[in-house]
Amino acid sequence: MDSYQLYHTDSYLRGMEATVTLINGIWVALDQTVFYAQSGGQPADHSTLLWADAQTRVIDVRRRGNVLWHHIEGPIPTEGTRVHGLLDWERRYALMRVKMQRKEKTMHWDSDMAMCGHL
């Protein structure tokens, strides 16, 4: 089952409701997620999943095909469980700022090189 990636429509979402669709050891897949998977050198989001009387930390997210797998540290919800996910917004925002600063430095370097006739 594919994981719907909510962050593609709104990168400022901080939480979501989802259903656990698959479990593989300490990895769980959700029907939808707001948590960004590690990709292209950008680290994965960290977050918390809450359900019934439990909660657990998500310490990594990886893509395998069209499924995003969430690495759980703590209790593991069972398949079919409805969970509420809370994004570690401070971490996400810090990573977004670093990515933007790198992009700005690269653009500045490119324009400097072009002005000097090196590009």
C-alpha cells in the first residue's frame, strides 16, 4: 500500500491522523504521513505517534518503493491502529533553513563565477 505524502501539499503541516497499514519489526508504515523521509542528503523528520494510552518516537523515515517506513523507538502500534502524528517542528524548520542557506550560497557562487567569466 502506498503512503500518501501530506508534506507535498503543505510543507508546514505539523500533525496528522493516520492508520498503521504494515509492520516490519521496529518499522511501521502509515496510510498517510506528514513526516519527510531521508532523501537526497536531507535527514528524515523526527516525530511522535500517539494512540489510545500510548505514544512512541519516530526516529527515522525511509522510502521503500511507494511506502514510507517509520522507525519506531518505543511501543509499536498494531496494524489497523489509528494514530495521531506530531512533527518535531523545530527540527524540520531548522533543516529547512539549512537547506535554503546552502541553496543561496550555491546561487551566489554560481553568479560570482558567471560574472568572472568562469561559467
